[in-house]
Amino acid sequence: MAENQTGHIYTISVLTREIKTLLEESYPFIWVCGEISNYSVPASGHSYFTLKDQQATIQAVMFKNQKLKLRFDLEAGMKVYGLARLSIYEPRGTYQLIFEHLEPEGAGSFQIAFEQLKRKLSGKGYFDQKFKKPIPLLPLNLCIITSGTGAALRDIIHISKRRFSNCRLEIFPVMVQGAYAESNIIDAIHSANSRQKAEVIILARGGGSLEDLSAFNSELVAEAIFHSKIPIITGIGHETDFTIADFVADLRAPTPSAAAELALADKQILIQRVSELSQRINQSILSQISSLRHLALSLRSRLKTPKMLIYDHRLKLEDLEMRLNRQIKNHFLHNKEKLRWLSDSLYSRIIEKRIFDHKNYIKILTDMLTRHFYIIFQRNKAKLMQLNSKMEALSPLSVLSRGYSISRLVSNNNIIIDSVQVKPEDKVEIILFKGSVITKVEKLNG
């Protein structure tokens, strides 16, 4: 009776299942947009979040296998749109969106992935200047990693030959776009490092969209560049193109051609610079030689001959001798007068007493006189010996005794100090320590 009044009675499971079927059939696949909140990833790897707008919210999930196809990472606060199935989670009776695909709203997925990876690697220090390796000035071996058929390779080869043809080029052709581009680039970087022949690596490709440059915005490629022992220069795309590889590289060039110019110095400019420096060095040396020559001439003009030095010391010695004689004479006269005065005063006393006292006094004075005279004599004798030693040291005979000689013209006895003073057939007297030699000039040198 009760069954007839109420109609068909549903169990919770049946009702929930029928509602789920109705929803899934009515909304098999729909495009939905909103903002992600309450984002979480449990151990299963699935992503659970709430999708909301200004008036409502709905639970959503994206399973791990679908997430692997995304080019970016989901984050709370990100506005997205995507393709989803509407379903009910039966144990809780709540409906939810099961997303098959998601795209960021506004900026494309490639741009979002680029910014996310840029922040991540920057936080790890991959872009820090302290890790950048210096680029050698004149590398003799250059490794080029780029497409084997692209214009970038032709440009690099052309510029390398023009700027510094001595450099050996080692080309690693790789795919720069497509599914295998990332692994090709990584393998080429590792191979160049294992060979240890190249001094610089150029990683290059022509221009393209952000999607075309995706291999150069890879985290694995960035790690390979960062850990490379060989410095890497990137020349990717056009001047306005920036990739993750550019930020990690040791040096970024705006184009492949510019990368070759940064890697190799211009040989002609270097030759010109070396020539200029060589001229400056020669001019500096000549200037120094001229300055030293003038200094030598100035010193030579101020330098006294040994004869003049001996003459000066002889005058000084004679003056000291006269002063010494005068001092000794004055000293004797002084003591003579003093002795006369004492002698006169002696007779003014009692003879015996005066004689006795004066004898003692005379003895004292005599001892003092003798001692004082000896001191003065020794002092002047030492000074005289010192002056004699200086005079002997400066004597031309002392110089001659050490193997030197003095040359002078026989015709006028002029001392010869320069080869311009003589001419062939002139007779020259060579004065030695013992004796002299007369010779004739046959040839002039200097």
C-alpha cells in the first residue's frame, strides 16, 4: 500500500548511478574555464583541485596519465580552460569535472611552461653569473651543434673562415625541432665534452615560434649546458628570441652569426693591434735609449779624472799637515811659556822647597805633556794614514796595478777616451803599471 502511494523507491546507490548516467550522457565532453584553487597532488600523482569563478565552484580532477601530456605545471591561482567530462563521485555523491586536457587562459601553454621553468632554474642558481665560464680569446677548436642543413650552419662556417680561418670546426648535426631534438642536443653536448677537443661550443638554430624553439626550453637541455665543462655560446633564433638555453649558457648571442663573431676574434684586427703595440714598444725602447745616452753624457761631463781627484786630496793633505805642525808648535810654545813662568816663580821661594816642589810639578807637567802630545800625534798619524790610503786608492798607479792601462797620443800626450780622437797610422803610448808600450793605430772600431 505504501509502495503504491509513494511510487518507485530508489536506493541511494541506484539514484546516484542514474544521476551519474544522466549527467555523463547529457554532458559527455564540455569546455570549461575557471580559476584553480585548493590544488593538491597526493602520492597517486593525480591532481585534485577546485575550479571557480565569481559565483560558483566545482570539484575537479586530472589523472596522472593526462597530466603527462601538459607542457606546463598546474598551480593554484592559475586561470585555465579545458576539455572535461562531468561525472559523479559515487562514494560521496558529489559531482566533479574530470579533465582530459587543460590550457592556460591568456598566455599559451608554451609561454607558461617557459616562465615556470625559468623561475625554477633561476632558483637553483643556473643563471648566476658566478657559474659562467670565460670564453677563450683565440680558440683553435670550435664545436658547432646545430642543424646540418640549416642556414645557421652556413652562416657560422662563413663567418669563421672570414674572421679566423686557423680555427678547426667540428660540426655535430642535430635535430633542432621535433620529438628527438631534445635528446639529440643533449647527446651532442655530452659527446663534445667526452672528446675534450673543442675549446668552445656554439649551440645554434634559426628563428621560429616559441613552439619551434621548445627543445631549447627543456630542463634536461638546460642541465646539460650548465654541467658542460666546455663554455657554451648560444645563438638561437632572432635578436628578440630568448630561450632557457640562452639564460643558462656562458654567453648569449642574438643570432647564430653573432655567436660565431663572439667566439672568434677577427684575425686582421688582431694583426693590426699587434703591429701597433710593436711600434709603440719600439718607440718606447728608442726613447729610453736616447734618455739614457743623454744621462751618460751628463754624468761623464761631471765626472772628475783620477789626476784631478789626486790633486784635490793632495791639497787637502797639505793643509792638514800645515795645521798639524802649527798646532804642535803652538802647543810647545804654550808649554814653554808656562815652564818659564814656573821657573821664574821657583826662585821666589826658598831654594830647597822651591826646587823640590817644582821638580814634582815639572814631572807632572812633563808626563801630561808627553801623554797629550802622544794622543795628538797618534790622532794626526791615523788621519794622515787614512788620507794616504784614500790617495793611494785614487792613484792611477793603483788602477793600473789591477790590469788597466792609460792610452795617450804620442804627438801631444792627450789622454784617449774616445776612438774619434785618433786616426789610422797615429802613434799611441799605452802606459802600464810597469813601463809603457808605443803602438800604431791600424783600424778604428766604433
